[in-house]
Amino acid sequence: MAKVIVDLSPSFVEQWLEMPKADAALVLPALQKLQRHTWQQVQQSKGFHWEEVSSLKPPPGLDKLHTLRVNDNIRIVAVRQADFMRCLGVGSHVAVYGD
């Protein structure tokens, strides 16, 4: 089974660079770990907790958005396209979910 190919959008990179330094430092190891996993491993991981987010409207042309957990507070917003994980945004749980 193919490994996940991580693709970072410009908006993801911008949000990542604007994060507090301590939070931003946690994102790179998570991305590196993702690249070592297959999609099946990501979807079954209790650590990443890949889940569909119905409260967020996907951009035009995208089916549905998902989040995965970096830690208890930080989430990555992404979409799956074949073997690619298109990372669209990153931020705190509150920034992503709005609660």
C-alpha cells in the first residue's frame, strides 16, 4: 500500500508560520510521521484521529474536509485526493472548529 504524500498549500504554510513558536515546532514532526504512514494507518490511528468535519464548508471542487490531530490543541485541516493529503490549514482546535 502506498504511503501518504503530504502537500502543503500556501495558506497552510502561512498559518503555520504565524503560529506561536512552541506550537509551530510540533507540526513538522507530525508531517514527517504522516509521510511514513499509509492511508489505512492514518485513518485507523487513534493519535491522528482523522475525521470528517461537517461544520466546515469545503472549497469549490472539494468533496469534504477532514482534520487530524497534532496534539490536544492543534489540528490540521486537510482533504484526501488519491494518495495525496492536501493540507489546507493548521491552527488551534478553537480556530478550526470555532468552539
